[in-house]
Amino acid sequence: MRTTVDLNDQLYKQAKHLAAERHQTLTAVLEEGLRYLIQRKSSEKSRKPFKIITFKGDGLMPGVDLDDNSALADLMDEGLDADHRR
């Protein structure tokens, strides 16, 4: 099908350059780009929503500071013998 499309001058130059590099026509480059965008959009729709699994409880244990990695590691290692520590 023949149609007329208005393109930004810089985008047109970049597309023409890409077509020349790939030994393709401008039409082929535009068709490939449109196919890619359409395929990407349809694959986004088919993704299942991600569900975060949470556990019941009252939040963080007393003394837990999520901003202190060292302290978190120490808390997680409590009760482990030296062979099982990181």
C-alpha cells in the first residue's frame, strides 16, 4: 500500500543512513520498525501479572535495619556455626 508519512528531518536522515548500511530500502527499514513495535506491544499484553508473595506478621523484628547490610548479615547468621556462615 502506498501512503505518505511526515517524518522529522533528523529521524529521516538516520533511517536513510541505516537503510544504506543494511543495503535495504527505507520502506524495508520502516516496515521492520513497525513490525517490531507491534510485536513488542502484543507480547507485553500476553505477560501474566507478577504477584508478590508476602507472609503474615507484624513487620520487621525489633532491631532490624534494612539500610545496614552488615547488621542484617549478622542477624541472619545468628545461631549458625562457623562452617555455615558466609
